[in-house]
Amino acid sequence: MQKNAGAEATTLPWLQTTVREVLQLAESEEVAARTLRELAATSLQTVGVQYRILRESAVQVEMSELIGDTTVAELAALIDGRRQSAA
């Protein structure tokens, strides 16, 4: 994943793919408008998503943000915002 101003265009697709991989969902599964809870993520899967976000984007997302009412699309926007403020 890119770590520059152009990253916004790739964060959501990357995060959707990551969520599908970690939760073992079909590629056709719509995830952007759903929360990890709505996608029936287990606690271990949620930690896996958290780790992949940190590893790939160097952005820390709190567990409360991942298990709350934040959709995958909103998480992508959150990652973008934190990346920009860190730059």
C-alpha cells in the first residue's frame, strides 16, 4: 500500500481485500458498508485486521474502533486521515 498523498485512492480497496482475506469471505462479498461485527468477525480475526492495518499502513487503529459501529469504508477514511496528520 502506498504511503503518500495518493494513498486515499487505494486504502478502501486494500482494506476491503484485507477484511475479506482475514475473515475468509468471498471476493464478491460486499464489505465497505458493513462493520466487522456485521461481518461476524471473531475477536481473533479482528486482531488480525488490526495487525494488518498497522503492518501495511503504519497506522494504529484501536480495538474499540474496529468492534464499534465503524464501517469498513469509515475505517479506510480514518486510516487516511491519520496517515495525513502523521505526514
